[in-house]
Amino acid sequence: MHAHAQVSPDSRRPRGRYVLAGAAVATVALAGVQATATAQRTPKAGVVPLVVYSAQGYDKLETEDFSKKYHIPVQLNDNSTGPLLTEIEASKNNPKWGLLWVDGATAFAELDDQHLLVRGFEPNVHWNSLGKAALPADKSYVPTGVTLMAIMAYNKQKVAHPPRSWQALLSAKWRGQVGMNDPSQSGPTYPFIAGIMQNLGGIAKGKTYFSKLKANGLVVNPTNGPTLAALASGQINLALVQSSAGIGAYFSDHNIAVKYLNPVTILPSVIGIDAKAPAQEQKEAELFASYVLSRAGQKVMKTGDPTGDSLYYPVLSGIAPRGILPPLSGVKTQSINPYVWGPKENAINSWFDSSIVK
Amino acid sequence: MATLQHDLPPPAALEPPEGCGPSANRTGSFDRRRLDRLRWDPQLAARGGLAAFWALLAALIVLPCACFLMLAVSPRLFGQGSQWFTLSYLRGVFTGTTAVSLVDSLWVSAAAAGIGLLVGIPIAWLANRTLLPGRRFIAGAMWLVLVLPSWLPASGWERLVQPDGVMYRIGLDFPFITSAIMGPFGVVLLLGLRCVPFTYLTITAALRGLGQEYEDAARTHGAGRMASLRLLIPILAPAITSAIAIGFAESVSDFGVAATLAYRANFPLATYQLFANVNGFPPSFPGAAAIGWLLVGSVAVPLALQARALRGRAYRVLSGRSRPALRRRLSPRGLGASLILVIGYFSVALGVPGFGALSSSLLSDYGASLQPTLVNYRAVFENSGLSGPLGRSLIYGLITATVTVALGFLCANLLSRRGSASGALLDFLLLAAVALPGVVFGAGYIFAYNLPALSHLGLSLYQTTTLLVVAYIASSMPTNARVLVGAVSQIDPSLRNAARAHGASATRAWARGVLPALSRPLLMAWLLTFSGILLELPLSQLLYAPGSPPASVAIEDNLGNYHFGIGTAQAVVAVGLAFAVVGLALGIFRLVAPDGWRHVGEGVNE
């Protein structure tokens, strides 16, 4: 074995050429990609493209219909809620989004507190009681529908008499049979935890409740899907999940039924508009929100994702939910104040992860 | 230092070109010959090229990572807090769950790299140096292991062994298997299985460059099999240490296993803690950056070991005098053990995840009835909107792989020059980049390339496909270079010099002398990058241009919107497509590449 490799001057000489050749390949390839991207982003005269960040299952159809009707190009960032919010926070010094449409008002309250949302906009619509309960005082965001978090899904072949209250879940009868989601992975789960805490009279009492639930064998899965899979496989018999997920599961497994335990927390799907977007884009975003709350827009919402997000309760008078949804008459609903509970989200989720998940 | 000196052009090259110095024609009328010499000075071009290369690396990797990591000490830099300077986030990572997760990540990654080595080296040797039946399928199966996103095997294992999982439902009541797999052992095992292909690729590339003459020399001097091995293993040291380093870095940055099996096992890993910081609302980028610093720091350990192992040695063994290695016939006992090893590995690495993915995609009811149906696949092919994103990801993969291999080859060239400061810096830089999870790159790219100042200059890269592809290249290049460095280290300059001595130009000499020896490693590196990009998720989620979602985002959209079966069916289709491309590329290489290219380093039967 030689101690030193022999390097002839000649062996180094062509490296510059390779670098230049490599750079040329990269430049040509990226120029091609950029040209395609630029062509896609060219707006029509008089309007600017509306950039919609959305995690809704029906958003593609909704934005396509809106574009057709108003001849406004829409660029849709269809993603999970987590990455959308990460992107917004990372780009807040120079935001590129126009409108955000996801479930849960707590994130919007946080964005509003950072002055990142347009305030004072309210579409000219007739809200029902759910809509009025979800509308913020400063009108910094707009509710477009409501799901419930959490409802109890169960296998009716195995559970003839499901529990009737939140406290009943702590009884020995349901030991090791209850499952729920992890709030640090499932966005809608934090409002559920906050709702339980609010209903019981405070954070401390809520922590005691979840600690008892853990002592009774609570199974925590990351999100709605795995929790429902655990229900289907028989690992658990009671799944605390979002109403749209629980009711949607019925389409694939007819043995799954749902029950609403009082009080159940409402989880609005919400539109907010970027306060730093160009004025024209803000106008278009307001038009989009109004369109979503029109009869045509609500029709798309109700039909666009029939086994998923379309299973919502409307927030407008005169608009009925899909027939499969149980009526809310006799169900006690509650709202959490997102401006109070939003800032506590990280601390409560951390506590849940370190004390309940572990 | 010796290599650094070699980087400098000979003194003659520093002389001003004729016509430009004091003796230049003062009327400025250069003759044609003088002008030509001015236009192309190879030494100057080499130095300019290297400078451009380092600038490119800085823009692609250093700047975005630095922007993200700086937030750990200066959150206000990008509006993520009120402090211009603080050490509180860095102090925070040494306490509580984060500290535990970091320690877990370090030992788990070291163990996984060890498993990768223990399993990968024998399989590479069996595939390249023996007449093992079915050896031709090993490379393809390794590619399938690499193509699978790491969460898929983890989900497959969970589905099999979890309480009320398939194992229990078919009557196998083995709780000890559940507790073993759903714990640290399972995490190490899964990450270790994933390290095997990296070891296999690097060792295979090295074995192909290792001619029979070294083994013959040992045997001639009376060495037995073990003594021969003691001679050969040090020659393979660059590939072995590279495999350890890349296995460690890939494991420490893995998120798929951390977010699935490790999470379910209540066994926190650092990448999950980093994700929890970024995914919370509002996200704590400074907290995530502090964890990022420690991940970057962790790669110093394998790098130091590598530097110590390779110090002062040369590994240029592939020259015109290299002789084809002999493929040996295995003894019956050796054959049995080898088959158990190879079949066992692929059963565990491919069988279980394959079962998990296929069973999820073939069940329409969350697994309640175990009744297979094609309803999810019908949904995929009828109306899932996957064709556009899949086509897009294919194009992104093609572009990314092509550019990445070109840049990765240059990196491997620099890395192969042991002893130079620039090589050591590059080594650390690339491995540190491997150790950082994709979400760090994604957020770093937003911080670095969405500055208001850039927008004012008309440079709006954020939310363009260009930036996404650039980020893909940046995130793929470190692994790519690592895979190539073993093969590149073995190239003896005599291969090129021989062609030069016979009058070939520099480019032609490289194409005729070196390219044949590197063609297969380059193809492998290309396929590795392509496969990785096709289903890449964290960068895609944060950087894709609105309206142009890649395949992984479309699949995740279904998985996150209660359409679990359809999402899994889409993943199976995408993995199938990736594997088809791998097969196609290998087939084209077999048909089109000159005979000599295909047989470089290939053994001959005993």
C-alpha cells in the first residue's frame, strides 16, 4: 500500500470543464422548469392569481368552480394543516398566500394576534346559530361549516350499550377500550381537549380527567385514520374522533355507529385572508369566501368529498347538512374561545405528549 | 497538504499569457493563436470551476441550513421571536424529553449502521464474488428496499404485530414479539434494514473495482482465506467507512420510523422532537434549530472515525492492469447459510412492508373484515387525480437525478482526495446535510430564498417549481456523493493518462478511460436519487408551487383526509412505477452500454 497517491497534473486538468458542464446541465434543466412554472403563473389582465392554502377535501372542486365563474385564476396549495401553517409562519416576513382554509379557529386567532389576517370582513349571509357562535368579534376570519370534536364512534356489533357521558368513559367497564388522537399530530384534537377542560372548569381539572382516562387504559393513536383502524380491528371499542371521520367510516364499515356525548365541541372550518396580500388579491379572497357561502359554493362543499369533509353541519340558515348526519337537536354543543385557548395550545399539547402519550 | 499543493497550477501556468504581459503588442492587435490561448486556460478554468462549484454548494446547502440553524441563537433574524441573541433554546435541548431523544437517536443510529454493515457486506460479497443462485436478483431487490419510503415498512410491522394485529388474528399469540418490535429493538432493526442497501451499493461499487490480483498476491504468499480477507478489507476501507457514515447519518435524520413505530413505542427520537417543534402552532423554529445543531454535531463522530481509519492511505486500485475477480462456488454449508441470510433479509425487509402496504390498499374497511377488494385501486385509476402529480414527480425525479449525479460526481472527486482541508470540509458539510431532516431544508429554503430584499430585486423563487427542484438536488446530493465516493476513490489516474498519452483530448480520455469504470456506479447513484425524489414528502409539502402538487403531496392528501385505503393504493402504484423505472434503466443499460462497460469489475466464474 502506498503512503501517498500519485496525482499527475494531467489528472486534475479537466475538472474545470466538468464543473462547467455540470453547471450548464443544471442551468438548462432548471431554466426549463422555471419556464414551465412561469407560464403557469401568468395571470390575466386586471386580476392577480389568488393563492389558496387549503386542507379541505373539496377544495379542488371549489376553487375550479370559482375560477370558472369569476375568471380569476386560483393557485391551490392543497396540503395538510400542519405544513400549511408551518409555511405561513416561515414566510411571514414576505408572505405569498392569499387565503387560508382549514379546520379549527385557534390557529386563526394566533394569526390574528400576530396581525397577519384581514379584519372586519363579513360576507353578506344569514348565519344560523352555529355560524354565529363561530364568528369572531373582530371579523378576522369566516366560518364555512362545522364538524364536531370529538364524537364517539363504536362498533355496534360489539357495543350494545355505549357510554352516555364523558365521565362514563372512566368506568372499569371501558378499561382499555377507549382510543383518541394525539393533539401534536392531529390538528382537530386540541380543540377537543380544550373543550373538555373548559367544560370541566379549567385546565387542572381537565388534566385530571385525561390522567384518569390514561389510568383506565386510554390508547392514543396519531390521527383519525389510525384510531378508526384500531376500532375496526378490535384493538379498541370506542374511538373519540372528528365527526366527519367517524361518520365517514360508516361508508367503509357498516358496523360503525356514532354517538354524541354532551357537551360536544364545535370545530369550525374557517377562511382567513392574508393581511399582507396585494389589495386586489384580498378582494378576490373576499369574493371567494362569499362564493363558498353561496348556495352554489355550499353545494360543492356538500358533494365534493362525500365520505370525508362534506360531512359537515352548515353555518347558514336554509342550508341542510347531508342526510347521513345525525340531527343536532337534543345535542348540547359548545364553542371554545380561540383567543383564550389558542395561546395555550403548545403548552397543553406538550403536557399531553409527556404525561398521557408516554 | 500534498494534495493542496497539487491543486495549484505549475508556476508556468501563473505566468501571464503571451501577449498580455509587458511584452504584449501595444497596438492591441492579438493574433488568432494568442487569442485562442487566452480563451481556454485549463488551469484557470479548473480553479474558476472549483470556485463556482463551492459557490453553488454554499447557495444550495450552506445558506438554507445556516438560515435555519441560526434561529437557535437569533430567533429575531427571521421574525421568529424577540431575541437577537439567546442560548436558551440550545440549553433547552439538554433537558427533558429532547435530551433523552437525542441520546436515543445517537445509539440507535450507531447500532443501525452496524447492522447495515454486518448484513450488507456479506450480501454484497455473495452477489459479486460467488456463484450464489439468484444473485442476479439481489441488486433489483435492494433497489426495491431503497424505493420504499421508511414509514411503509414501519406501518407494515405495526399492522402485523400490534395488539389485535394480523399475527393475533390468525391465532399466533406472541406478545413478546409485539413488545420487542414495538420498542427500541424494532426501531433499531428497521433502521438497520434500511442501512443495508447503502452498504450494499458502496461495497458493490468498491468490489467491482477490486481486481483479482490482490487476492492472488496474498494467496501466492501463502495466505489463507482469512488472511486474504485481512488484506482485502483495508482496501475496501473507503467504502466501508463511507457506508458506516452514511448509515449513521441516514438513520439519525430518518423521520418515517421516528413518526410511526418509534412514536407508537413511546421511544422518542430527535427527528420526531424536531418535527413536534415545527408542527406545533405557532411553530418553534428556534427550538427545532437547536435540535438541528446537535444532529449536525452528531455526524462528527463517524467522520472522525473515518478520518482516523483512512489517514495517509491511498485506494486507487482500479487501473488498466486490474484483472477480473473470480466468482467462487460455495460449499454446501456455505450455500445454505448464504441463502438463509439473503432470503431472510429480503423476507423481513420487503415481505413485511409489502404485506402491510398491500393489505392496507386491498381492504376497504380499515381492516375490520380482512376481506380483500380492489375498490381502492379502482378509485385510484378512475378518479383520484394522481396521474398529474405522478407525471410531475417523474419529471422532477429525472431532472433532479441527472443534475445531482453530475454534482455528486464532482463532490465524490473532491472527497476522494484524502488529506486536503477542502475535502475534509466538504465531507463534514455533506454528511451534516444528510443528518438534517427534510423539514429543516424546506423551512431553510423559505427563510433563505423568500427574503423581502430578494422580492424587491424581482427574484421571487419561493413557490416556484425551480426552488423545489433545487431543494431536491440539494437534499439528494450529499447521499449521492457518498454512494459514489467509494468507486471514485478507486480510479487510478493511469486510466486517463494512458488515453492522454495516446493523443486523446482530456474529455475523450475521461470518456474512454474512466467513464466505463464508473458507468454502473453513476447509474446506481442516478437511480437512487430518482427513487428518493419520486415519493419525497417534507420538502414537497413546504415548497411545491401551488397548483402543481407532486405525487407525495397528493397521496398524503388522501391519507390525511380519511381516504386511507386510496392513499395506500396510490403509494403502492407509485412505488410500482418507481421500480418499473429502475428496471427500465437497468435494462437499457444492459442493452445499450458497450460490453466492456457492463463487465467492469464483474467476476468470472471459477
